Amino acid sequence: MWQVTMRGIRAQLGRFFLTALSVMLGIAFLSGTLAFRDVLGQTFDNLTEGTITDNLTVRGEELNTSDATQVGNATSDITVADEIHDIEGVSGAYPSFAGNAIVFDAEGQPANFAQAPALAFGWMEAIDTETVTDGRGPASPNEIALEESTAERANLWVGDETVLLINGNPMDVEVVGIVS
């Protein structure tokens, strides 16, 4: 039996090596794909683990609009956080607001539009203070803190004024802090 097998391999030596090479390349590509998928999964897990620390999230009604600047959910009543905080066993409840946000640089061009996604989050003094690297956290509706790379890209620093487009609504704001 082995003699017949070896005779067939010798007769078709090129075909044998090409078949072996194609099997090895297929396994290598499959291994690379699985490793790449795992790396992407770990990266996404690390990103969400650092930003999503909630055990419960309450959202407003979904916005149904064709305007690309208005996606997500409508805001909820801020008193819902107080009601949740009063539930037995709850250690803390904080109102958090998030939405699409475009910051305009000093020349009036969108500074973070090419980034994915361009988001804005409400400032929670109780848990966000440690991320401030320059300035302070926002204390009024017309103040913002920018993430470091967005501030560099926009060339905006503490004390600068700019326009912030949140869910399609422009507003004049002052940069009061830079966060990591």
C-alpha cells in the first residue's frame, strides 16, 4: 500500500507540493484571521470596560429622524435618577446625558467629525474629576471639557470659545477643561 502511495507522489511531485502548500496557506490565513478577530475583540472590550461602568441604564424614547446629527434617544426626566437612588440596595444613581457632538476648531471646521463616533457625555462631578488633566470640569451649560486628542486636533485649549453642535443644535461654549 505504501509503495503505491509513494509511486503516486513521485509521479505527481509538483501537484503534491502545491497541495501541501495550499493547505498550509489556508491554515495560516485562518489562524491569522482568528488572531486578528481576537485582538479586535479585546480592544473593543477594553474600550467599553473603561467607559461603561453602569449596572443599569435608563434611556428616553428613541428618536426616529432622518437627520444624521440627531440619533439615539430623547432625554429622560432628571428626577428618574433620584427615584432610582431611593431604591433599597442602590449605592448611587447619576444622571448621564450623551449624544452626537461636533466640536468646531478655531477656523470653524469640524474638528472631530472624522472620528468615529463623535460623542458628548454629561459631566458627573462625583466620578469624572479624576480625568481632568488641565483646567476643571464644566459647571454650566455653556462650558465643555474636551478629550486631549480632540483638543489638539482642534487647537482648542482652556479659555478658548467655540461652537458645539449637539444633536443638530449649535451652541456657543467655552472650553474649561481638558480630560484624558
